[in-house]
Amino acid sequence: MVLIFTGDEQLDRDLNKKIENSRIVYYPDYILEESQATTLIATQQDNKYNFREFMFKVREKNIHVILILENEKVKVLKDALILGIYDIVFDTFELEDVCKKITNPNSFSEISKYIKNILELETS
């Protein structure tokens, strides 16, 4: 089951049409209670949990997260990477970019440039 929790009604509908076995979710507690979810497509949106706390709870359930973010400079990128969220799609994107992450998740090497930046490692 793929849960869609972007807060953007049009994007939610478009993704729901493209992704088999998906459901649009409107509140975070549903995600935390859902036992059949394998993937969550989400954005950084306001809800009763802060981003780090919410994503930690989601990752504790071993749910694969595909995160849609504005750009590479948002503060939550660091938290996402620490929590093992490696499938991050930045604006602007095509629906296909998001859908591909369901079956073809990023490897560590594909996101290592962001981690190098966070850890302030020199690029070799």
C-alpha cells in the first residue's frame, strides 16, 4: 500500500491515479496506525507532530518514504537523511520522478553529495 500525504489536492489525485494500490491520506495519525503501508509519499507539511518526530515514527514502522521538498536548502533535509530517507524529489519534478522511486529507490551513492555537505566532508 502506498500512502499519499502531500497536502496538495491536485498532486494527491494525480499520484493516486498513477500509482496502483495507493490511498490519499489527510491526517498523520492514520499513517502511524496503518499496518499495511509500504511506502509514504509526503511533503514537509504542518501537522500536530513536528517533522523529525513524525518521520521518526514513520521510519520506526519500516515504511519507505519518498519525500518531496522545495529545494536542497530546506532545513529538514538533514533530518530526513539522518532518518534514512534517501528518496527525495525536489521541485520542479514530473509525476514519473516520484513514481520511479517506489520501485527504484536511491542508493547511498546517489544521495551522498547531500550527506557530504551536511557532514562538511571534502569532496574527492
